[in-house]
Amino acid sequence: MPLMNQQPLLHIRVMIEDDLEAVVAIEVASYPVPWKHEHFKDEIAARYSWPFVAVEEGNVVGYACLMSLFEEAQILNIAVQSSRRGRGIARMLLEHAFSLALEKGAEVMSLEVRASNIAAISLYEKLDFTRVGIRTGYYESTEDAILMEKPLKESP
């Protein structure tokens, strides 16, 4: 007999082209200037990119695109379906990115975030990212990007 309050099983796996309809739908609902289908298709094919999705009950509910080259890794894009936010999915995606980047030899993770995205900034800071700079007018030439970094390996 199944438990009544059991949470649906969530798992993370590699993004494939069959995921792109769901990924783009989340992207369009999440960002004022969303990536297009072709951007994600390019990430799937790119040599140093590792896009992945969070899947719950067979449905894509979030995704992240990670680029890792030598000692540097960068979160290029991350989003969670609006109805699933606040449930730890973004944290799971980021923790998966940290593990994957370490596996690829990265020592530092970086990302850019809209200055107005207080929820994301708060999450990144809880995961030990620090603010390292600002790109003035980066988004649509009107909103600043906060540059954040997190060391992945302990300094000797």
C-alpha cells in the first residue's frame, strides 16, 4: 500500500532533444528575453556543455545548462517550472551542476543573475556563491547582472 503523503520521485538526467518543448515552455515563462529552441539544441550538441533536466512523474519541471572547460565552470541557464518553485528543485539542479563540474575538473563555478532576482540571489548565497562584480545594463541594456562565484575545491 503506497504512503499517502509520499512526495513524487524527482530525478535529474541529461537533457535530450525530446525535452526541448517542455524546456522552452519553462524558459518562456521564466525570462523576459528567453533562449530559443536552437540555443538549447546547440547546448545539447556542444562539446563542453552539459545540459540536464529535473524530471518529476515523467515531466520536465526544471533544467540547467552547465559549461565546464578546464578549471572553470559556468551556469549558463537555469529555471524551474513556476508551479514547482520553492520545493528545492533549483537547489538540486545546482548541486548536480557542482558535482558534474568537479567531475570535469572545475575548481570554480560562476554565473550571472539579474539584480532584481532576489530569490535566485538568496539561493546562490545560501550555496556559498559570493558577489564578485556587476555588469551594468547587461540585460536588455536596462538591468544589471550580478556576477557570482563559488569555489568548488578547497584551496591547499
